[in-house]
Amino acid sequence: MPRAQKHSWTEVTSDRPMDKIERRRIIGEKMMISRVQLAKGFVVGSHQHANEQFAIVLSGRMRFGVGGEGTPEHEVMTVVG
């Protein structure tokens, strides 16, 4: 059984994979958690993930779509933190 680990966001190295985004990630064997800071005006194109995704907006506003564009399941929502 893997040993439990303790992490602190202040000690996790950040990276900037695109303009207007800074992220810190903790990657385990079967899951990953990210702390992401987006600058105003950040836009990422439509994409999908094989796994479930969760988002918590701590401050500001985020608009995003869920479900494939052009499908009955597609929904655009705005989340305010």
C-alpha cells in the first residue's frame, strides 16, 4: 500500500503552459489535482478528458461548456466564486 503524503500548495512548483494561466499540480498514481489561476481574458478551445473533471471557482467568474458542441447535451454555464 502506498504511503500517505502531505503537500502544501506553497511548496508545489508552478508552471505556465499557456499565456494567462498559472498552475500547480500534484500528480499521483491514479489521480491529479491542480490549482489553476487564470488571468482575465483566458480562453482555451473546446476539448475533452477521458476522466471526470471537477472545478471550484474561488474568486472571479468562469464561463465554460459541458458536453460536445452541437450535441443535445451541450450546455454553457457561468460559475461565480
